[in-house]
Amino acid sequence: MASGVDRISALPEDVLHHVLHFLPAHDAVRTCVLARRWRSVWRSVPALRFTGTKGWDSADRFVQFVDHLLHLRCAGGGGGAPLDSCDFDFDADGFMQLPANERHASHWMWQVVPRARVLRLGVIEFDQEPSPLSDLHLVSQHLTRLELVGVRVNDSVVDFSGCPALVELRMDVCDVFVNQLVSPSLKHLHMARCYSFDHARILISLPSLVSLELIECQGRIPLLGSLPSLERAVVVLNGICSDRCSNDRFDCCGNCDGCRDYYGPGYDRDSCMFLKGLSEATDLELSAYSDVIVFNRDLKWCPTFSKLKTLSLNDWCLAADHNALICFLQHSPILEKLTIKLSKVRPYVMETEGIYKPMGQSIASVCLKIVEIKCVYVDRSVHKILKILTTYGIRLEQIYIQHTNKISGSGCFSFVCTGFSEN
């Protein structure tokens, strides 16, 4: 500074691009007044971030800015500069409450999709239903990742036949009203807190899928078709999903709305069992926080998890005489690590007499090296799990108990179980 040398402007253009990609698009454009060196740097920044109307005089001024900038970047004015990512972040700014602005957003995405490799659209607004992207059909030879937050999508939006390079799809807090999700290229699918039909199921058939995350979604649990490439799956079901027994039966009463027509018209049990769709995974986490029947119903015809090496279960595996836990031990021949996570309160787990029927032989995988039991209290449930595990061939020295005492504030500690009382 003492010499008056502008060291920042002397940096290579790719470094300047990296700096500008952290800025909202309007701030990136404003750098053109800094010095002669900066006049056109913003035109070729490979990342655009539009952060809504906050700080603008009016929504119309914001719309005019985005229209003009995208015209320069996407209609030849940008000199063919590549666009690595584009982020439309309209969370909670009120912009998408007007239908006219929804049309603007659809038009902007239509302009950007053919050029961007990563595209994110976030339009969720507090106390508002997710906004739609009406009849938007994505066509791009470059798009590899799509992230939607608070968007209402239909079959047209998730028709990825025109996106042969797409490998990752993330949907959070979306209304997913589609019949099927099909893509030959998709490798990573994340759906969290999304809502789908109560009367029909989404068919997920993704031959290249490597990782699947279904987290606390509402509506019917999807049907899983063939997922031959699946390696990792995380499924967390809560009490809001429609696959639950209204008569407080953990295994299905067969008469209530939650139990009838489980597989739906046009689908057979053998091709659409939920657990069968997960059977190719090597890393699997299954959690349920209510009387969700999907896991237990499929356990009657439990597939063999021939590739499964790490498995994580929560309290649902303790219900119905611990049949789920036993079933997974029986059908996971190369399992190496088992984790059981116990919550503080387990209101739906049924207490039953005769919690297991000894088979007289070990059913645990010879590859099993460690069992972790994570709990707040070392209580009766932990005692029952220890009896199950030791009965079916797991040695005490393989079992680690991780105890977190949140009440006393004593933190977290682990210990190896060396013995327990049979009473």
C-alpha cells in the first residue's frame, strides 16, 4: 500500500474469479468500477449467485438486473464463458409469492440450464406452500448436479432424459408429486423432509445409483425398483409418513388406511419390496420413529444383504420380539460392524415376553468385528440386546456400549461389556 501497487488486481484471472464467486451477482458486477483491470472480470466469472430482492429498491429492478445479466452470459454476450454453477436463492424474501415472479424464475432456469454444471433453486418461504416450477423440462448436456429447496415438482421437472450427465439430485422440503424417478446416469439421490402422494407411491428405478438418502419424508414411502449399483443408503422414517398402522399394530393390522394397498395397483410384492431395493448396499442405516410398518412387512420375505458390511439400526429393531435385529443378523453374511442407536424415549416399542427363541447355533457373520450400542441409559433394553447378541453367537468382547448421560452432563464414554446378569 505504501508503494501504491495494486497487488490484488495483479493476481491471475482464475484467482479473481475464485474470489468473485463468493459474492452475490450484483456485488460481483459492481467490482467493474474498482479499476481498469476489473471492468470485464465479472463477465466471465464461472459462478453466479442471485440472492433475491433484499437490498433492492423493488422487485422489478431485481428482475431487470437478472434478465440483463443472463442475457449477457447466456445469449452470446459472455463470449461463451463457461458457467460452473448458478444459485437462485429466494428463501424467505417474498419474491416467489407472485405468479409473475414464478414465471421469471422458470425463464431464468430455462436460460441457465443448458450452460450450468451445477444448479440450485431455493424458493421456500415461511408459512407458504412450496412454489411450483410449472412444466419446466430440463435439457442439458452439461448439468451434473441439481439442488431444489422448497420447490413443487411434477413429472416434467424430474424427466431427466435430456440430462445425460446428471449424477446428483438433492431435494429438500419439496412437494414431489411424480409417478416415477428414472435416470440412467443419476448416482446420488437425497430427499429430505419432502412431501409426496398419500394415495400413490413414487417408483425409484436408478441403475447407476450409488447413494440414497430418504430423510423424514411425508406421504407414501417410495417403491424401490432395481438399484444394482447401490453402495450406501440412509432411510429415516418418522410418524408423519403414510405407511403406519392406525390401530397401533407394529406389524400391520391389514384393515386401516395405512395398511391396505401397501404395494399399490400394478406392482407385485417380489419386484417392489422396499428392503429388497436396498439389498445391494454395503453401508445401510435404517431408522424409524413411529409405528411405521414398511420394514416389518418386508422382513417376512427378507432378502439376503450379500454385500452389507456396516449396518445401523435404531429402536424399531427391538419391537416384535427383536425379529428385525435377528433377521438382519441371519441375512447379512459378511457384516463387519453393527450399530444400534437407542433413543431416550421409546414409546412405540412393544414389551413382550420371551424376547427370542434360541436356535442353538450362531447366526452372526463370521466377519463381524464390532457391535456398538449407543444409548442415554444402560437400561433393560440394553440388557435384552446383550442377551440377543450373545445367544446368536456374538462374544461380549466384541460389544462396545457408548453411554451419553445428557442429564448429568458427564459427557460421552465407551466401555466394553465383560458380563451381565441373567436376571
